[in-house]
Amino acid sequence: MVSCRAKRAKLAAEAEAERLKAVAMEKVRELQDELQKVTDKLVKKTEEMERKYDQKKVPIYDRRSLVINSIPDFWLTAFLKHPTLGTLLTQEDQQIFRYLDSLHVEDRKYPQKGYCITFNFKINPYFENETLSKTVNYTDEGLKTTCTTIRWNEGKAPPAVTPVPVEERDKRLLPFITSFFKWFGYAAEDTMGFDQDLVGDMIKGELWVNPLNHEGEDGEGDDEDDD
């Protein structure tokens, strides 16, 4: 008899413990919901602030571009001084960059969602285009890009590229080494194994934001004589 009462008491105690645990867990879930609501508000406020201050930057970027346009080979020098982007410019690319008139980066929606990078060129002997652009979008389905098709003049196109196997690729670079301008021809499906456009991200997030960041560093090709 005693044994039965003890068993019932134990079962009742275990049931009560489970009930209290369930009540506590429900309370934790309620508090987590409260925390998530605060986080959601923070994200919304942050996005609003980013949009507000991004708009404030636009006229400053425009004024900066006007000054940059008066400096010969500004963007060529900035690219060459960048520790990664500079390695993508071949000697021939550097000659093409001497015709670069201006560079512009436009954010799409929010900075983390996508952007469009536009290179404006003077009339040059290499290709017919005056503008080359690439749009990069990070969607729920993954990376999506659209690019200008470069209309190369006869004999001026860079050599064809042999794709590098995914497992052998340098994770900081795209799978091409013959010319920076191959970047305009590579879409997401051509860069399997990547969930970012690393070159575009560096241009947008580093070079465009502050092209003087590496001003004190030596860049390849700085001492090259003009032909």
C-alpha cells in the first residue's frame, strides 16, 4: 500500500515538474518573441537610417567625381594600388584603363541587396562601347548578374579563358587571369562555387567607398612609361 502511494506521489511530482517546465518554456518563447519584435524594429530603423544617409552621400560622391575627373589615370592608379584588384589588371588592361573617363557605383534597394557598377570610357581603339556596366543582385534564389556585352574591335579582345576547376580556385579571385574585362562576361553560373561576386563587392565596398585607402602603398605598373 505504501509502495503504491509512493509511486503515485512520484508520478504526480514528475507530472507537476513537467507542467512547470512547459509553463516556463512557454514563457521563454513569449520573451523570445518580444526580443524578435525589438530586433525587427531595429533592422527596420537601421535600413531607414542607411537609406537616409546613403541619400546624403550622393551629392558628395558627385562632387568627388568631378574632382577625380581632373586627375589623370586616377582610377587606374587606385586599382593598381588595391592589393587584390591590382592583380587582375594585365599590362593591356592598364592601357585600356587610361581611356577610363569615370567610374560610378549605384546601390540597388539596400546596400546588401545589390548594386550596379558602371565604367565610362572615352573613345578608344579597343572596343566600341562607351559604357560598360555590371549589375549584381543578391536574391533569395542566390547571386544573379547582368553585364554589358563588350564589342571588341578586331584583334583587341583578350585571349580566351580556360576555366579553373572549383577545387583549385583562389577564393579571393574569379576563375580568370587573362584580363580584368573578362569579369563583364562572367555570370553567376560561370562562377560555380561562389555565392558572391568578389570583384564587384571589392569595387563597391572598398574602392568606391574610399579609393585613397591604399594611397601610400606601391602598386604594380606605377612606374610604367607611357607609350
